[in-house]
Amino acid sequence: MIKTLLTVSISLALTASAGIVHAEASASGGKAKAASCSGCHGEDGNSAMPGFPKLAGQHKGYLVKQLQAFKSGARIAPMMAPLAAGLDDQSIEEIATYYSANKISANPAPVLPANDDDDDAPAKTDEQKKAELEKLIHEGGDLYRNGNLATAVSACVACHGPFAEGNRPAAYPSLHSQHADYLIKTLTDFKTGARSKSRENMMHMIATKMTEQEIKAVSYYISTMK
Ligand code: HEC
Ligand code: HEC
């Protein structure tokens, strides 16, 4: 009896460690394959350039879906399309495993872009800029949690979660700590249809109802969520 139990537990232990070894092999294979991506997305998936999305800590299912969408043309992105075209299913799996296992880095405190200043108006004081930014982030937080009832913009929290952690089983992306510039760009692309040809795309339907100001506010807010 004891012998049988031992055998069972040993074989269970072996199966479990084999599983871990396999996962590690796959993530390290992904790291090597992701070498060509690091120039834009950062070595660990934390891109330093605000226009290039961070991939670290993103749900694997979402990453796989996006890479397949770049390949098929379902997601339109001239920069990514030729790169994704060169990846087979196995490489996509491994690269996605690698990035999803990394941790996303927090952003430095946001600043409003300089071009927000009207040339003719007197230069804003630091106090004024700080107050403006705080107001913007506050508006963004309100939209994130409550949506806009008057214009039927859905609350982001419903799908992306209270911490913008996304939804792994549904492959809804995690958003927290993403670069504000990328968020603004991609929400604008959803709005205009530049990201997806499908009019049924959930985010297209939501973003078309958002104003430029709302896109900016919610993007700044999300970028500060840790
Ligand atoms: C020349 C710069 C560049 C390189 C190199 C690059 N990317 Fe990208 N990547 C981008 C840009 C820009 C976007 C945003 C595309 C858009 O929506 O307009 C992007 C988007 C993505 C996204 C979608 C992220 C999201 O949050 O939706 C994934 C996944 C991705 N890249 C993976 C990769 C992988 C894997 C590689 C390497 C095989 C790679 N990228 C190489 C610039 C680059
Ligand atoms: C009904 C569910 C739902 C709601 C509500 C929702 N989203 Fe999304 N969101 C999604 C899905 C699904 C995707 C992935 C779309 C795709 O694959 O093209 C997504 C993608 C995104 C992306 C792209 C992330 C990336 O890395 O490229 C951003 C940004 C985003 N949503 C922001 C928002 C904001 C802001 C709100 C609230 C105003 C919101 N979402 C409300 C489901 C939702």
C-alpha cells in the first residue's frame, strides 16, 4: 500500500516537474525568438518608447490573438504585419509565453505634452499644469469606472477589471501601466476604424462614442494604474 502510494506520488512529482521544465523551455525559446522584437518592445517587453506598446505581463491568449490578427490582416498595422508574417504558430506561442511571464513596469509620473500650450496664451505655471493633469486623470478615472451614461460609452471596468488587469480566459487585454501615448493612438485607431476592418469589433463600437478628450483622459488615467 505504502509502496503504491510512493510510486503514485513519485510519478506525480515527475509529471509536475516535467511540466515545469517544458514551460521553462518554451519561455526561454520565446526569449531567443523575441530578440528581433526587443528594439521596439524592450528586451523584457517593457518598451522604453511611449508609442510602442509594452507587452510584458500581457495575457498570453491576447498576445497570440493579436499576432495572428497582424498575420491575417484582421488587425491593420503596417509596422507589425511583415514581422508577424514571419512567425509560425509555434513561435507565436513561445514568444507570447515569454512576454506574458514578465512583469510590466510602472510608468514615471505623467506630464502633459508641451504642444498642449497655446502659443498665444501666457505660459502656464507649474501649479496650473499640475491642476490640469489632476483634473484630466480624475475625469479618466470616472469614465473608466462609470462610463458615460449620456453618450452610452460602456464602463471600461466591466471588461478590463477594477485594476485594468483584463480578463485572462476571455483574452481581454490587461491595460494597467501601458504607455498613455500608445493608448491614445490605439483608441483613436479603434474609433476611426484604422485598427480593425470589422465594424463588429467591440472596441470600435465603444471608441466611436468617445470624444477626443475622453480618449486622452482615460488613457492618462490607465497609464498611472499600477
Ligand atoms: C519597428 C518596431 C517594432 C518591432 C521590431 C516589433 N514591433 Fe510589435 N508593435 C510595434 C508597434 C508600433 C505596435 C502597435 C501597432 C499598432 O496598433 O499600430 C506593435 C504592436 C505589437 C503587439 C500588439 C500589442 C497590443 O497591446 O495590442 C504585439 C503582440 C507585438 N507588437 C509583438 C511583436 C513581436 C512578437 C515582435 C517581434 C517578432 C515585434 N512586435 C516587433 C512595433 C514593433
Ligand atoms: C464589452 C467589453 C469591453 C469593454 C466595456 C471595454 N473593452 Fe476595451 N477591449 C475589449 C476587447 C475584447 C479588446 C480586444 C480587442 C481586439 O482584439 O481588437 C479590448 C481592447 C482594448 C484596448 C487595446 C489594448 C492594447 O493593448 O492594444 C484598449 C486601449 C481598450 N480596450 C480600452 C478600453 C477603454 C478605455 C474602455 C472604456 C471606455 C474599454 N476598453 C471598454 C473589451 C472591452
